[in-house]
Amino acid sequence: MSFDRDTWATPQYLFSWLNEIYAFDIDLCANEENSKCEEYFDIKDNSLIQAWGDYGSVGFCNPPYSNIKPWIEKAIKEAKKGFTTVMLIPTPNGESCYKDVFTFATKITFITGRIAFYNPVEMREVGGNTRGSCVVEFSRKFELSAPITNHYLRDSIKELYK
């Protein structure tokens, strides 16, 4: 069995922390091996053409890092309809798609300390992530103000949710 890095899973401690805050209804970008919610969209479902609000009001999304832009665009469209997307993405570093993050996000949480994602082949978290990560919330509230930004220490989250 072989998996590319786009299918590596979010570490459970990080998802547990976010799920406690948001109470996710659906994992928007998953497969049977890495889904974090009972309800999830896999590649066959093509999440990008689904109406996310038909499956609840809050979704978790760890998009394929090789092509994040369509996921950001979809999260913005769904936010305009009232759906909240919480997305785990690499920390912005000048790419043009991040302009939309700063324009439409309601909250950006920077994680201090690089995230080791779960490799389903090796059945363990694997280091080597070359960039930091952030959690971005897209919700209808973006119309009201600029995004709230904050920082959390990865190791503090890990300690609380191990």
C-alpha cells in the first residue's frame, strides 16, 4: 500500500483540540484511512462539487497541500452560504492564494512548532514538514471585520490532547 503526502492524516491531538472548539459535522477532504469524522467526503465524492451545508454547519478540511487554492475558494463560497470551514494549511508565505485567506478568513490561528502528519503506511507521525501550519476559519462572519489572529504552541496542544 502506498500513500502520497497529500493523504497523510492530521494528528489526532490536533484534530481533538479543534473538534472540541468546533464540533465538526463532516471531514471535507478525507479517505477511509484518514477521516476524522464519521461523515466524510473522499475523492470519489469530489467535495469541491458538493454543497457542504447539506451535511451540517461546520466542516474540517486538511486539503491536499499540493493544490490548496480550490479548497480555499470553495470554503469562501460555502462561508457566504453560512457554512463554517476550519482548514489546516501551511502558514502563508507569499503565495497568491493566501490573499483570499486574509480577505475572507474570520480567524487565523498560527501553530508554533511544525506539525508531524500521520503516515498511514508507517503507522506513525512523521517529521520533516518544511513549513509551519495554521488553522483558518472561514465563516459568514468575514463580512463583519478583519480576521482575528492568534498563536498556540503545538507542544501545549499536544500535551492537553495526548
